[in-house]
Amino acid sequence: MKKKVYFYHTLYDEVLPNNRTPPKIDAHYRYIPRNIFAKLWSWFYYRIIIFPIGWFYCKFKGIKYVGLDKIRKCKTGYFVYANHTNQYSDVFSPSMLTPTRKPYLIVNPQNLNLPMLGASTKYLGALPLPDDLTAHKNFLGAIEHRLGQKHGIIIYPEARLWPYYTGIRPYDDGAFRYPVKYNVPTFCVTTTYQIGKNGKCKIIVYVDGPYNIDSSLSAKQNQANLCLQVKNTMQDRARKSDFKRRDYIHIKE
């Protein structure tokens, strides 16, 4: 079977076509449903529809998780940083980390325009990045609220989806201000693609952490320190990938 090929100029490029115009996330966007019917629908949609689909998908794909006990022992809210390489397992895998606690994902507003799922992404736990100061205040309020409920907040620091990419793309420490601000544990999740039986692709997901805040460091130093620890761990785990399902070709200027 011929491999699909993606071309890129830099490791920050979009490799998938994306012509959707993202909706504006302003003061009117409601991150936390207040209406009782919205709350019931959110519970039903996630628990009765999406979670079972995700469970069967992960079982069907034979996705193996290593180190789940590390995150399941966590008794507080927490942040998870993950590589962004699979449009389906990146949606369903977070639910497998702690089945009894719904994960919440910080996403680009473009995800609200996804075919079929777009209008329902908020019920799946999506927290779209805000566009103005009031929305930003609501966004942080939602994060704080979910952490207080002991949920996990998932972040894909690479931002852009590169299907089946086997490395870790560069990212800065900006996204690591959240665990520092709220003083909660940090974990990382690395999806790898390895040669399985009969030469088929085997997906193995590694969970590492927790990484905690160092009280002897400043906020900026903690941000940088967390980013470095997570990035080093993800790069070490990514080296286990030895199955290349896609080819990525660098186009030089």
C-alpha cells in the first residue's frame, strides 16, 4: 500500500487542508453549561454515546497504554501534554486515561466547525481558545472550575495535526503557564507507532509524570522547567516509533 506523502516548509506548517473559518469566541460563548437540560445532554452525549464509541475504537485498534497508573493515582486536577498525530485516537485516547473523570481539551476554535461534531464539541469537553479579554476571563474560569472538580485538562502543544508523525515537533513554554498558575501536577502522553505482528502498525501510548512545581523557582523558571522535562520525555518516548505510515518531505526555500 502506497504511503501518503505530506510536504512542509517548517515544522510549524499545516499539512492538512484547512479552509474553515473559525467562529469568534467572545464574551457570549458559554464554556460551562448552566441550563439543567444542557448539563443532562452533556452527560448523556459523552457517557452514553462518545465514551463507548471511544472505548470500542481503542480496543479495535489495539491501542496499548503504558503507565496509566501514574495518572490514575492523581487525586487533584492536572494537565496533560500530548503529541498531536492522530485525528481519531487524539479525540478518544484522553477518555481512556481516567475513564471515571471526563477530560477537557484546550482546542483551536476551528474545531467547532468540524463536520458533524462541530456543534457538539463543547459537550465532548472542548475548551476553545478565546478571542477577547472577557472571553479569556471566562476561559480561565472554566479551567479553574474543571480543575476544582479534579478533571484533567489536555493540551496539544504542537497545535497542528500531523498524521502518524513519529517525531516531536518544536513548541515553546507558553502553554505551561497553566499548571504553574494553578499549581497542579503535569503529565505527558506520547503516542508512538511501532512495528507489530506481521509488520503491522501497533499504537503504544506512554504516560509519564507527574511533574510538579518547584517552589524554589520563579513562575517563569517553572514554566521553562516543566516544558523542558515534558519535551525531553516525549522525545525519548518518540524514539520508540519504528513504523512510518506517512512520509514527510521537507521543501527547502
